[in-house]
Amino acid sequence: MPPPYEVREVLHEGYPARTLIDSAAELEATFAPRIGMIGCSLTHAGDELLGQRGGLARYEATGSTMGIPLLHPWANRLSDFSYAVGDRRVELDPDSPLVHQDPNGLPIHGLIAASPYWELMATLADPTAARLSARLDFGAHPEYLEGFPFPHELRIDVSLSGGALTIRTTLAATADVPVPLSFGYHPYLQLPGVEREEWHVEIPATRHLILDERMIPTGDSEPVTIEPGKLGQRTFDDGYTGLGDQPRFVLSGGDRRIVVQFLAGYPYAQVYAPEDQDVVCFEPMTAPTNALVSGRQLELVPPGETTTASFSIAVERA
């Protein structure tokens, strides 16, 4: 009999990685610490559940997201290349290789895509879980501070247990300045062997953020009820709040059910389901899109303090 949980050193697309294994649930999760600590694979009974898109090589070269990437220090778009928090005004360099742009030319998905500076702290497998921890000292890298002059440290603790992958992210303010909190994740989920039109989705949001033509929140919102049902021809690229306590977003089809649950620290969600890709993304966000520029609902972590946010992805037979 194999042990209930394992952590293995592997090569994923040629990159050093760690795979967490839950034998009873037939679930394996792979992370590449030196490529942005990205979750690059999640397999269930041998089937890949994460959209690979351009893969790790393209993510490293261009920042094109795939798998489960961390978006930091801002998630999704900013409306401008400048922002101000307190007495600090920042001008982002549009020509910087760290600054990626959306089709409208707006900065998107933060500064640390595929960061090589993550340090693997620990791996552990015991009778209760497989675990992986890594840290990034953001403040130790001047190129990051140019675009976000708020020294801090990030820590990601990953665990796989009972058929669920849990990702816990901690931000510690390490200098004498408060740190704006605006990160998120972008898990690309797919259901192999099931046509997109047959995918069943459940989105437990009660308020829809109204966006302008550039996909930037206007500051207004409206009540919304999204009936559970087949994805069909529907598409999404929308921001939501009014999520309730520990909301559960569901993607199911065939004999498989994937549940993304926001456990703590994520009051906002972006849902992305484009018509030209067979993926659905339920994105946990600590702040609404563009909070660094607008200041709306932007929380600050005081000097010397920490904050933690966590979410899980559970996979089960339907």
C-alpha cells in the first residue's frame, strides 16, 4: 500500500517542481517554486484539471498565465500606469519586462509573474496531509520596489488532504510603511472529456460590479442572481462581491465536481469563462480590480503586522 500522502521532487515541462499526492483521492498537485510558485498541474485519476494554455515556458518568458498563478501586488487590471497610496506616488514603466499589459494596453496581473526568487522552505508528508511552503522577500528586490514601494514578505503554504488542495497566502509588512492589499489568484479550471457547453457552474455572488468599456469597475454595483446551470453559450469576465461566508463556486460535469471555496480574506471574485477557451476561472481577490488606483475597498497592512487569505479547490466524484 502506498502512503496516504507524499511529496515528490519532479520535473514538470523540464522545470524543477514538487508534487503533492493524495493517494486515496487520486489527486496530485504540482507547484514550481522557482517559476513564481505557480500551481502548474492538478490531476484527478490521471486527468489534468488545470488549463495549461502556453505552459510554464511561455509563463516564464512572457507572463502569460496558466495553471494557478498568484497575481501580486495587484490582481487583474489597473486603469492607469500611475497610482498613489498615502504619500507615495508610483509611476509604472510600461516598457518594464515586469509590467504586462492587457489588449487595451492597461497593466495587468501585477509584477511577480514567474518570479525566480521564491525560496522553498519546507515539504512534509504525514498521515494527515502533504504540505509545501515557500517565501518571497519582495522588499529584497529593487526592481519590484520600483513598481510597488512597500516592502513586505509573502509566504505560501500549500496542503493537500482529503481530496482538497488548500492555498494559504500570508503577507507581512516588513518596513515602516503600510502595505496595500490587492492580490489574488487565477485558477484555470477545465473538465476533460466533457464539452464546454455541458459544464455546470454555480456562482454564489449577490452583487455584480459594473465595469466600463476597459473592464475597470466604475465604483457602482448591482444586485445579481446567477442561476446554477449549464455554461452553454454563456461567457464571463465579471467582478462580483456579496459572496457570503466561505462561498463555494462549482464546476461540474461528467462524473466530476470541482469546488473552489474562499475560506478567508477574499471578499471579491472575478469569474472568467471566455468563448474561445475551454476554461472557467473562479478568481479569489482581496480587493476589487483597480483598487490600487481607485482606493476603493483597499486595505492596508500596518507595519510589523501580517494578514492571511486562503482558498481551496476540492475534487470529488459527482
